[in-house]
Amino acid sequence: MKFLSLIFSTLVLIGTINSAYAASPTPQQLEQFKKLPKSQQKVLAKQYGIDLDSLNKKSSGDEPGSGVDTQTVFPRIEELDTEEEKLDKKFKPEVEELKPFGYELFAGEPMSFTPSETAAVPDTYIVGRGDEFQINLYGKENQMYDVAVDREGRLAIPDLTPVHVAGLSFAEVKELIKTKITQEIIGVKAFVSLGKLRSMRVMVLGEAYKPGSYTVSSLSSLSHALFVAGGVSDIGSLRNIQLKRAGVTITTLDYYDLLIRGDSSNDVMLKAGDVVFVPAVGKQVTISGLVKRPAIFELKDNETAEDLIKMAGGFKAEAFPQKTLVERYTGNSFKTVLTLDFSQKPVDYYPQDGDAIKIQASSKELENAVTLMGAVAHPGNYAWQKGDRVSSLISSLKTDVLPIADFDYSLIVREKNINGEIEVLQFSLLEANKDPSFDIELQPRDVIVVLSRFEEKVDEKRVLSNMAYTEDQIALQEKVELWQQYENRKFQEYIGIYIEEKELKEKDVDSLTQLLKGEKEELKEDEYSLFSRQLLLKPILLKLQQQASSGNEAQLIAVNGKVRFPGVYPLVKNAHVADAISAAGGLLESAFLDRAEITRLSQNSVNKVQHIDFSIESALNNKSDNQYRLQSKDSLNVFSVPNWQEEVSVQLIGEVRFPGTYSIKRGETLDSVLNRAGGFTEFSAPEGAIFTRESIRLKERAQLKKLSEDLRREIASRSFQNSVTDSSLSYDDTNKLLEDLSEVEALGRLVIDINEIYNGSQSLELENGDALYVPAVQNTINVIGEVNLATSHLYNKEMTLESYIAASGGFKQRADEERVYIIKANGSVQMPNEGRWFSVSSNYTLAAGDTIVVPLDAEHMDSLTLWSTVTSIIYNLGTAAASLSVLIK
């Protein structure tokens, strides 16, 4: 009983909160809800979003017969799935399940009935026993009477003789009463309206959802009775609803007329004692696919395929009814499939019960069309006619392409067979618009790809911003980019390739595409220009690689060396060296025209690799010469001009007569540049000069990184061996060292004797980016490291190393007193105690600008093998950095 009460109350709550019905629960329903335990009430209220306080207030205010419509039918509650059914749904693939057409309109859950009192009453309403009239008298007398039609069908108005009104229409009764009052009461007129209407009992039988006897309003029609019964069951018919009166079928209602055509002419009014009978469903046919209203339809015996298509709303625009599939049960435990043409009139098909019809989709392939994409002003699909050429689509290089377009390199991607394999044709926009012989004739389904002459997005935007675009031009560019992002995907689908967010897997790429790997740092996907070679050629290259097979080599080539965009490119039809150079963006200024090389892989030769030397200048001047034709997997290497160098410069900073940046020629030495700078000033201290080189800085940075990794590995290894816990090496010490090491900046300092170089005793050949810092005369000695006060002292030639350390507060507890060393002003290192770390003589002298370094005791710190080296590097680089900062200031 509790379970039934819970389900009943849940239905009440659903009906209460369902805004489509705008209903309130009856007091009886509220009482049922109140009988549930408080915990269940709270659960239900929370589940359906109901305020229990407001619900209790409603229950005290609503009274039966208050004139408010009461909901009689609530939505059907779905049965809860069992745990096994939930598990099946979780792993079962989602399939769109078609439902019988029209059943959801009547799907309800009957609960109780209170006749509606507020509905408008038509003049054609037939008055019967139980109807109540409201009669208002005005004029000489003002009275109001509520008079009901008695069992004899009479209406007894006070002070007047009764009149027989049963069987008359509402309009006739109104006119009869008004006339009678006017005749019998002088000076009085009447206003007549209907008050409460009579109710009546009807039967809803057959395949109704809840068959039985129902009390309905006298204004109810056949549809109302069906609503009250909750609609039809799963096997009930909507096409043959019968109204029986005294055993005789009065009318038959086809609800498809109402649902599809809006015809309610057979939805007649009910009378007391009527029977609404719902027979079982007739022949059912499923229609799915490209129709506007896919569903399961019930058909009558005389209905045809044309009728079925109309019920389904007709075909969608993309439908292909010429190849419609029909699955049919044959009666011998097998199904058969029919392929029919539903586009012809009439259709040679007669539906049978259980048929499943699927309307196929038309192909998305374009017929007699070509596609224009890339750096063009009007990308999209265009109609193709025989004889069309590239110039038919791109007739003006000023209006039809974007300013960023590469006029020397564009492609046509063309299908070459039924398997969808492609071939690539190359052309120049300039030549196609000037010379008809270069204006390639197009074929259906060709894709014309116009690339950008920029590879990086930042370069492209810089050029566009310098062109002073108008607002309209900027808006056009944004629209083109949005369209292009969509069209790139369509293009990949066209050639059978769909690239995910990740880069191409190496196993899917030919080894040829790895030739340039590591030569330059790859950009991120969003850093490339939208129409760059990297993005637009990627799907083409992958498609050419995938369609390669035995006897059909991958149509790819590589272009290396002094070209604008080195990389891998499609091998186009009749490819020439000049085509490959255009594909790579053209030659750089440093390209050597007298000699280049083609590396060719030959499968038929004993020597599989051939190196072919040729002249680029000759190849560019003889574009029709077959000796410059390229083959699959050729690699073209464009050499640099011998001894070519770009602008090379070095910096002189500090105490030179003319400091600044100096351009140098290859092989020039430091003493030559110093002479050009006028030599040193009278305030200079050449012995403390610092010389830095970029190549050395990069090596130092790599060494520091490796050193940090080695140190972390050794510390971790010792921690696992529980050796660290037995020593004085604390976590703070270790962490501080690693942090110091990570913050050290590599300087790239080269220790030199500037005086010997300047005098010509030594020679130092310069490189691009070299810098010389010449400090002013210094008169200090620096003491750093494990002393109590790291500071600087005025140079005093009478003071010794021990004196300076004592002046800095002496050694700390963890200082390594036996390994104190001196960093000279020129960067060299001297050890007071003969060679432990460095093989340097113990003869030493302190000079102005020297730095005394007191390192940590490596043995005290658990004898880490790297500790001493690390601390030395940190102090050394730190001292040099401090010197540079003083100079720059």
C-alpha cells in the first residue's frame, strides 16, 4: 500500500508542477500525500522542486466546487529501470528510436474528474436535464434567479408558468425566456446565461490507456473522452476511433485527419451513455531517413506509398528517393530488402504491415563544380563548364586575391582515378594571367589552392597593418579567415584526410620528410599563417604518402638550403627545378647560382643514391630542358655563396676611445677593431677586460643544465641509500644550492690577455655578437664566499690574503680554508695552495680588481662529488656578472 500511495502521490506532484496543465491538486490528493512519511515527502518535494510550505497553504484554501477547473489527466509516469536495464543502456550504443506517430498527443494518466464550469457555451448547445440557468431581471424589478432544468425537462421560473426546454438549443431557450418574461411581466427585461452544466457518464473501451466509465461535461466531444481515459495504449488505433450510441456506430474518427490536416469535422459531441471504442492498431509501416517527419505510421488498406510520404511530411531537400530501401518480413523467418524508386509517380510499391522504409541521402559530392580556397578574396564552390581555366576564377590579381597571396606558387589538387587518389598541378598566378599557355584548363571537382607568401602569422599581420586597410577590407579579411577555417576541414575530407589536433605521426610520414628535422625550431600550430605552406600542404603531403605503393612511389620532393621556405613539397606533374624553387618561396640572396645538387634515390641501381650537380642559373634559363626534371623523392640542395656572410658586428663597451657597435668582415681580429676604436683611454684597466662570446654562452648554459640534473640525481640517489640522513647535509642546504644553480645565468666569458692581443703577441678572430668590456681602473679587493662579512676592501699592497680574510670577519664554520682561490681581474684563477683543483703555481700576488673566493667545505657537506665544482662555477660566474653590471652602469 505504501508503494501504491507513493506512486499515486508522485503522479499528483507531477501534475501539480507541470506548467503545461496549470493545475492544482485536489484536497483528496493532498491527503494522500500527507499520509506519506515526512522523509518521503521531503524526497519527493526536492525531486520535483516543490515548496512544502506553499503546498500546505494551498491545501487549506482550495475547496471543491469553488468554480476552479481541476486537472483530470496528468502526464504518464515512466516506469523506473531496473539495475540490469540501466547497465544495458549504459553500454548499449545510442540509436534514435522511432515512435508511433500521434500517440504522445493523448498520452496521459487519468486521476479524477470535476466538470469544467468556465468554458464558453455555444448557441447550438442542446439543453438537457440538470443544466442550470442564471436569469437576471432588470427594469421595473431587479432580481436574479438560478433555475435548473428538472427531470421532466421543464424550467420553472418563479412567479411564471414552467416552460419545456429540454431538447432545445441554448439560443432558442434564451429567446423563449426573454419573450415569456416580456409578455408576462410588464416593464421588465431579462438577461439569460447558463450557470452549471450537467455532467454525464460515457464509456471508453477497447485499447484505451485506462478503459472504463468516466464522468464528462455535457460540452465534451469524442476527443475529450479519449483525453480523459489517458489516450490510447501502445496497440491502440488512432485511425478508427468509433463512437457507438445504443449499439449503433454513429461516426468513426481518424485522428490523422486532425493531426496532419487539422480536420475536426468528425469530432462530434457526446451524449449520455455513449461508448467510445478504440480498436487495435491496423497495418503499421516505419519510415525513416531523409523525410521531414520520420515515425511509425498506421495505414489503412487503401492507402498507397504517396499517402505515406504525405504523412511523413515529404522528402527533405537532401533526400535521394531513387534508391529507397524497404525491409520486409517474408513470413519464412527471414527478411528481405527491396530497392525502389520513390521519385516516380505513382510509386510501384504497396505497403505491407511491418515494412521499414529508409529514404537515403544524396551524395555530398559536388557535380560540375570546382572549389577555390586559400588567400583569395572570394573562396567557395563555383560552377564548372567545359573550357573553364584558372583565369575564369581569378581574373584580377588586385581584386580576386588577397595582398598576402604568393603570385608564383599555387596548386590544383585533382582526382586522378575512382579510388580518390590525387595528383597535384602547379601554376603561377602571374603567368596564368599573362600567357594562355600557362592558364591550366580545369576539370570537375578540382580544388585551386592559393598560398600565402608568408609562413608566420606575425609577419603576415605586420604587412597587412602597413597596407592601411579600410574597415571594409578588414571585415572582408576576417570573413575570409572564418570561411577558410571551415573550408580547410572540407578540403581534408575531399582528399580523404582528416588531421587531428596532434601533429602527423612519424610512422605515417616518409623518411624524406625528416630531412629538415632539427634545422629550425618548429612553430606552434596557431603561430602559422592561415594560408601558410605548413597548414595548407600538410593534408596533401599526407595523402600523397598514404597512396604510395609498390610501383607507385610517393610523389614528394625536398628542397633544402638557401631558399625562403625549406621543406617537403608535392611532386607536381612535369616538375622542373624551377618549380621546386618556386614552391620553396624562391632563392635567398646568399644562394649560389653556379652549383647546386640533386640527391636521387634509385631503386633499380646498385648504387641507390645518386648526386647530380647542376647550375641553378642554367636550370632557370632552360625550363623546357628535361635534364632538370625532378623525380619522386628527389632532394634539391641549394648551396650558399662561398664565404658569404650576413652583416656581422661586435660591441666595444667601456674605456675605449670610441665605444660602440662595429661591423666586421670575416676573419677580422680583435686588435684590428681596437685600433679602429682608437685604443684604450687613459682611465682604462685592460688587465680586467671581460670578453664574451655567444657560442660559449650557449655551451655554458647546456653545461649548467646538465650539472643541475646530475646533482639532483646524486642527491636523490644518496637519499635512497639513507646516507644523507647520517651526515650534516640538510634539506635546506641542498635546496639552496639547487636554487642558486638554477638562477645562474651563463655569460660566455673567454679569458684573454688583452694587452698581448692589443700588442699583436696573440690573435683572436672575432665572431658575430662578440663583446669586449673594458673597465676603468679599480682600487678594490673583493672577498666573497664563506666569510662572516662578504665585502670589498681598498687595495693595499702591504696586505696579504689572510689579512683581507681577517678584515672580512674570518672564516665561517663550513668554509674550506685549504681551497681558497683568487679570481684575477682578467678571469684567470690562482690557488694559494699548490694545485688541488687547478694546476697553477703557488706564486701569487694580489692586485687591484682581484676577488678572493672562500668556498664551502665539500667534505663537510657529505662529500658530494659535484659540490665543489658547483660552488666554484657559481662564485666565478657571479663575480663576472657583478663586474659586467658595474661596467654597464
